[in-house]
Amino acid sequence: MLKFGLIVFGDELLSGKRQDAHIPKLIELLAARGLELDWARYVRDDPAQQAAALRAAFASGDVVFCCGGIGATPDDHSRQAAALALGVPLQAHAGAQALIRQRAAEMAAERGQALEPEDHPDMQRRLQMGVLPQGAELIPNPYNRIPGFSLGRLHFLPGFPVMAHPMMAWVLDTLYAESARPVAVRERSCVVQG
């Protein structure tokens, strides 16, 4: 039977600036499929700490959702940490970059502006989100089409719940549907006097 884990990357969670919404949602999504969350961990936005956590997650054989750190800001290191943990290079993923270009074109059209050229710094920053560890498979993002990715049983999602939560459901229903159990786990308790 598969075990399910969660790693949430982000200094803002450890400092108390933001409350985590991923653990309760993943518990809910798993329970709806008769499954349980086995473990969860918070990790700083530190590439070495992230790589160490990911090495342990890869070695566990568990299905692990990794939320946060796949964006284009200076504190986003999950893509690099995953490549380091697996010992594989980062490379431009053609499918991811095509989706990023498509989203950029839509955003420009919504603003009534022309799409920035490929060498524009904003476009280069966006396209970095499509530089993924070698062997990555895409996870669709119904919110804005900027994909997450899977490496084996590790699934990397954005930190934003509005994006990550439907992507979690997609992973469970697409990649692990055979693990779902028809009867959910139930708990009972009783009070014993004396």
C-alpha cells in the first residue's frame, strides 16, 4: 500500500507570516479516496535543506506532494533542489515553455499590449519556470496553465492553494486512481469510566 507525504517549502510558513492550507486540503483529498496522509514536513527556502529533504523523500518510495518554490522569484529553489537531489541536470522543457508562452500571450492580449520578445527580461524570467529537472513530466494547472511537474512519485506544485489543490486532485485521480479504496477510513471513540 502506498504511503503519502507532503513537503511544504517556504520561510513564510516557518516565520508565521502565512498559515499552511496544504495539509488540511491534502488530508481531505486523500480521505475522499479512502487514503491517508502518512507524514508532512515544512522546509525553509534553502537549497541545501530542500535538496536533503527531497533526497530522503525520493529514497522513501512514498508518493510525496511538494508545494512551493517552483515559481520565478529569487527564493524559489525547488526545481534546482530536485535536480540536485536526483543528480540530474536542469533543462528547458519544451511543453512547459510552450504553456508559459501561451499564458504570457493571453496576459498581454488582456492588457491590450504586444507580447514581449523572447530576450525581454520579464519573458526570460517567466521561461525559467519551464526549466525543469531532466525527466520531469508535467502536471496541468487549471488556474493559469503554468504547469507543475512530477519526478517519479514526487509531485511539485505551486505554493498557492488555488493552483496547488486542483493539481493535487488531478495527480491522485490520474496517477493513483488504482490506490483509491471504496470505503474511507473511519474513527470511533468511547469513554471508559473509572
